[in-house]
Amino acid sequence: MPDIVPLPAFRDNYIWTLRDARFAAVVDPGEARPVLEYLAREKLTLAAILATHHHPDHVGGIAELLRHGPVPVYGPKGEPIATLTDPVAEGDTVDIPELGLALSVLDIPGHTRAHVAYYGAGSLFCGDTLFACGCGRLFEGTAEQMMASLAKLAALPDDTKVYCGHEYTLANIAFAQQVEPGNGALAARLVRDRKLREAGKPTLPSTLGEERATNPFLRWAEPAVIESANKYLGARVSDPVKVFAAIRDWKNRA
């Protein structure tokens, strides 16, 4: 796997930059300036652009990057991204020969209707579907779709590194502790991730094993999460979709 470097953008976005000594590819360049500055500073040539979904804070910088030279632009087939050259969906592979890298495409709708992830070499680039200790809002999809997408990601190996689109981790942990106050792994994660942020470092990547142990949006079958969903709803539910939907609605209002 090439080195993976986070380029901060806007207030809390990350543009994930995959690089070796000569070439780079970028995931979700919402703005071009951080990418152009990094490429110039490191004397790298851009080889490819990958988009997970159509929101402007993930694709807004693509047109300007292309003005500096044409490269392939990969992104979801079913979304309106004018700059795409290579629309992709699950079953497709993104080959970046300059980096010796091949990434599998996964369909993970819910946050948007055709959101995709890129997976390979033990790394997952999942945009705004799975966050560190959280998940994206349901802007265009249903709770059932988002649950199925998260379950698909959670089925990947424990040591898979999770590279998501935003630095939301501390706020997500605070909410997760409301849902599952007795989770010791969450308490430990808070201590570690707070130290990282105080040192000016990203909390990412996390791992899927860590997400399964601490992320309430992957833990809809846990008794403590079900109980918290019931308290929030003021009703007894155990259906996983209803539990997940309740936790997502609670987070929306938190």
C-alpha cells in the first residue's frame, strides 16, 4: 500500500492522499488548494482522483485539479458528478498502475443514493457512510439501506483501516457514551483520541475491529444499545432496523 496522508480541508474534512515517491492519488478532494500545495511541495504528479459521493465538500475541487492536467476521475455511477471520467459500482476495480494499487468498489448507499467505498490492501475509504464511532446522516437513503451498507463494511477484517471523510470522532464518542455508558472500550477510546486531538493529530484511521467494539451504529444488536433506543423512543422495540433508526434520529437531534 502507498503511504496515506490526510490533507485537512474546510473545517473538518480530510482529503486522503495515497502516494509514493513520484505519484499521488486523492480521495474526495472537496477543494483543490490543499492538494495542489501538497503536490507542489512534495514534487508529486497526480495520477487519479476518487470520489465516494456527490456532496460538494467531497468533489468541489475536482474541476480545478483537472485544469492542471487530465487524470482519471472515479466515482459512483448513480450520482450527479459532472467531472467523472470513470463511473464505478460494486464489482468494479479501480487500478492505479502508477502506485501499483488496485481497489475494489463497494456500493454503500444510505448517506446518498449511490455512495461507494474503495477497499484494498487492508484500507477502506468510506466517505461519509461509516465514521469513527459514528455514521453519516440519511440524506437520500433509508435506515434499511444504511444498515445494510454498514453491515457490509463491518464484515471486512478486524484490522482493516478506516479512512472516513471527517474529523467528527470526539463528538461521536460523546454521543456513543450516552447510548452505551458502560462500554469500557469507549472510555479508553475517548482518552486516546482526546490526546491525539490535543496534539493536533487526526484520530484516523481507526480499525473495523475498534468500530465494532465502540460504534453504536454497528452495535444495534447489543442489549445496552437496544435499551437506550427504547428509552429514547419511550417504547419497546427490538427489530434491528427500528433500533438503528432510533439511534440515528437521536444523534440527529443531539
